[in-house]
Amino acid sequence: MTGSGATTPSMPVLYLSHGAPPLADDATWTRQLADWSANLPRPTAILVVSAHWEEAPLTIGATTTVPLVYDFWGFPERFYQVRYSSPGSPELAAKVRALLRNSRTPVHDAPDRGLDHGAYVPLVEMFPEADVPVLQISMPSLDPTELFQLGEKLAPLRDEGVLIVGSGFFTHNLRAMRTVSGVDGTPPNWSSEFDQWGAETLGVGDVDSILDFQRTAPGAAIAHPRIEHFAPLFVSLGAGADTATPRTMIDGYWFGLAKRSVQLG
């Protein structure tokens, strides 16, 4: 609530496919991310759950000076020179602690843990001025129901203008993607079939099937030999559970991997 009595509109919730550091070289994808963010309400802060930080119990990252974590290997040096000097948000961290304390969810702190590439790579394209406070928290589990419930617990932050972002990849099998020729190469069947299933299932709001994707989705074990890149979607679905069905904002493929990204609300 502002001093004038106006209320902050409830923010949407995002799940995005974040790409590797070379995302910055993909003019189509970077434009898609920039266009997406241009149509969002301006957030008071951004809360990110990334595929690249699993830690139990749930852990809150840096809240004042927020460094970057270059958690990748073998790329050209220029990708290690990227900077994203977003403000920290101790206020948002306190709100997260309070919400989780109320649900008796244990919370730890890692004050030196900065933004990994699942967080900063898309944010560089979506909020290039780095003028919105950003906080990253860990995934305490890969259990779909537990992560969905975590999203439900965090949902009240939306009413305070916080943009909740789950950052993963809609299909993610790095070993198998090496067989695809070029960024625009024809996606393998396991990726396209999983992506089509996901589009249809999300489109009808069948959250139960998404949470049970390892049994309901075609080629799930190939599309996600380990599920950490799909798992942030469960948090986003929980945080946006009271909204309309998810809308696809970005689709297509990158070296055969589905980059489907959705918005709730």
C-alpha cells in the first residue's frame, strides 16, 4: 500500500528458459526476452529460483552487494567479464524469511552467494539497467510437490510488486544436444515431443500432469535426465496458482533444446 492509498498491482510470475552464456549472441532470443520484459509492470524487486542452485534447507543469497557466480567452464573469456550490478534487497530477504517462518520452513543464509548464470544471463537482457533489486534463493529439493508448495508460500510477495522468476530450461539434455547441427537445427524428437506435450498440458492448466511429468510426459527421461532445469517451473506454478492458465511468451529451440517460457498472471 502506498501513501496515497493506491495498491501495487499483483505481479505476474515467470518461468523462463535461461540459456547458456552465449545467449547474448542470439539476437532473436535476446529480443524476445527484452520484448517480454517491456510489457511487464515494473517490479519493486525480483526473486529468482534457478536450476543452478540446489541447497537444503532453503538458502537466501547475497542481500547487499550481489556478486555474480560464473558457474560454467570452457567458454571464451568475454563471458567471464559480464557484469550485472543489481542492488541487493535485504527487505525482500526479510519478507521471504517471514513467509517461510510462518509455514515452519527452515531457512539458512549464504551472504556471499551471488547470482548464478541462471539468474543474471536472462536479467541482463530483460532489465539491462540493473536497477531493480534482485534476490536469489536456492531450491531446497527437487520434489515437484514440495517446490509447488514453496511457490504457494511465496505468492503473497506478488502483491508487493515482487516478480517471481523460475529459471530453467524446458528441455535439457546437454549430451544429446551435441547431435544437433547449429542453433537453428531441427530439434530431436524427444525434445519436440516433450515440448508439444508441455505446451498442451500447460495450455489446459493441467498442473497435476506437469508435477507428475516423469510419468505423464513423452520422453521425459531423455528430455530431463536430471530434472533440475524443469524444477523451477513447479515453484512458478505454485506462486501463480491463483491466476489463469500459463501463457507461452517464448517458444522455439536452441541447439535442439526447447526454450519455452511462460507467464502466469
